Amino acid sequence: MNMEEVRSELDGLFVMQAALTTLVCALIRSHPDEANFQLSAVETLEVLLSGPVGKTLSSKQKDQVRDAVETLRSLHPRKPSVPIESHRF
């Protein structure tokens, strides 16, 4: 794989990361039970970092995962303004 192909692959990964982050943020903001979501996020993070996935991450990467999860957990719930059913897709 040459450098141009590597850059193209990385660009695709960045695009996919941005798209997934957008969708995850929308799901977090519209979650019907914020307290349960918060508890589940913390529990899932600890299970992930103490299990097989965590064993593959460096300390720096684990800290980055924690920071990213904390950032996502700080999103404020969406206040309903227009019922979603009224949007045409």
C-alpha cells in the first residue's frame, strides 16, 4: 500500500468516525432515561477497560477513551420542540 492509499484509508476512517460520533450523540441526547444511560455508560466503560479490549490499550489510550466517554456523557438531553414524526425523510 502506497502513501496515497494509506491517506485515502485514513480519510475514510475519519469520515466514518465523524458520522458514528454524530449518530451516537443524537442517541445520547434523545435517550428516554438519562440517569439509566449515565449509569450504563460508566459500567460499560469499566467492563470494557478491564476486559480483553482494555488489555490491548496503552495507559494513554485508556485515558483517551475515558476522556471521550466523559465528553459524550456531558451532552445535554434534547428538549423536544417538533415531534419527530412531523419530519419528512
